[in-house]
Amino acid sequence: MEILKTVSEMQAWSDNIHQKQNQICLVPTMGYFHEGHLSLMEKGKEFCPDLVVSLFVNPTQFGENEDLDSYPANIERDVKLAEKKGVSVVFMPDKKEIYPDGFQTYVELTKLPGHLCGLSRPVHFRGVATVVTKLFNIVKPDVAIFGSKDFQQLQIIRRMVKDLNYNIKIVGCPIVREDDGLAMSSRNAYLSPEQRQIALCLSKSLEKAEDMILNGEKITSTVKKELASYIKSFSFTEIDYISICDPETLDEIGDGDINTADPLLIAMAVYVGRTRLIDNRIINPVQ
Ligand code: AMP
């Protein structure tokens, strides 16, 4: 496995692979790997043997009061885990390599970021779209793998690839969970043992919402109220949002407008202590 740190080394490696008529798969990450990240690497290997994992904590997707400086890291462990998964290259640029002095070009979508996480994280998706565009131009993948844990991000990337005519297949992977249902996240490392237990209220309330809807509840505000009061019954919690929306457009579904034959996204962000956790569930996914 190679560790590459510069844009020119990475581009040269990719050009060489393409010259041999081979395809490249990219898994973008911010590191501190857990089983969720590893599942994306496994999926990537199903598409192409030449798998690149990028490990870059992207400063432009963090707001001013967010956790950029404290974001968990263990590069040595990540490198070992990537090697075990048969990764060909870990691309690990430093910040100046991606954002050199004078950098001023951003990629911004007009509608999808105006929902869910974008409402409380106004610069987040501009940062994500920009860094993923740059990674696409640097790594030149044929396939790129993303987790549906960050569902809005996945939809934004899919839209961006269409809008910008990238010839890249975007593959979404299911959420990997701990045995008790907590969605795996690098940020779970911030939780105290007590908060870790409380954090189960996200996955539990998503199950509750699915039960209510599949049992005929059509009023989205009733489902949201029920979830909110359940989550608020735990100490340390503060709800950022609870959404029941169309998985394509992310537009909220109004009271009475639930059609149980259509796919439906239930998504939420909840602070447990100072840690902001997200989770989601799709009802009736398109097969
Ligand atoms: P991150 O390092 O948090 O930026 O995540 C890198 C990639 O891993 C993104 O595509 C995430 O959606 C994906 N990911 C994070 N957590 C999970 C999880 N629990 N299950 C599946 N994919 C995940």
C-alpha cells in the first residue's frame, strides 16, 4: 500500500492506472476509522482492485464553533486498517496541499443544502461539495463510495455528479451500527459512558417513527412531536432537527401527505451533551 501526500503524486498514480485500462475506486474519509468506513472499503474492492482511500479532515466543511480542532485522529491505526482491507493508496494531503494560499473557488448547490443539516451548518455542504470535487479531480475515480449515514451528503454528491457531468458511478452504502443500534461515527468517541447509552434515543426513535407510519399514522407533525418528547425525556439531549421528507428532494412531507407506497426519509440531528449526532432511516426504499 502506498501513502501519497501530494496532488501531483496522486494524479500521476491515477494516470498510470488508467493507462493500463484499469478503473479506480475512491472512498473519501476524514479518518478515525470504524466499521462504517471499513464497509465502504469492502464495497469499493467489489468494484475495482485499485482502491484509493482519502484521509483528510476538511477545514472548509466545519463552521466556526464546530469541532475541527478536536476532531479525533489516529493515523497510524487508520493506515494499518486500510492496508488490511487491501487498499492500494491512502491519500493523505495536508491542508495547504488542498487549499493553497489564494484559494477562492467553491462548489455550491442551490437547493439540497437548504434542508436538514444544512440549516444549522450553513457552510458545511459548500465545504463538502468543494473538497469532493477536488478529490474527484485529483484521484480521477471511476467509482466513488459514500455512506448513507450522511444521507444528505450522499444526495448532494449524486446531484453534483449529474450537474457537473462527472463520469463517476456513485455508490451509497447502508449505515453500519453497533450491536445495540447506535450508528457508528467517529464522533461517538466524544461520548461519556452515560451519554453513549442516551445516544441510543436516536436509533430507537427512528424505529418508533417507522412503526407509527407503517401502522397508518399520516400526520407527520404527530410523529415528529412523539419523537421529540421521547428524545427530550433523556437528560443531556437537545434536538437540532427531526425531519420526515422526500429522500430525493429532501422537501418536508406535510401533514396528511404521507404515502406509504413512496420512499420516505426520517432524519435527525440531536446533541447529546456537546456532541452532535445524526441518524436516519428510509421507509420503503427504492429497490
Ligand atoms: P467521515 O470520515 O465521517 O467523513 O465518513 C466517511 C464516509 O464514511 C462517509 O461517506 C460517511 O457517510 C461514511 N460513514 C460514516 N459512518 C458510517 C456508518 N456508520 N455506516 C456507513 N458509512 C458510514
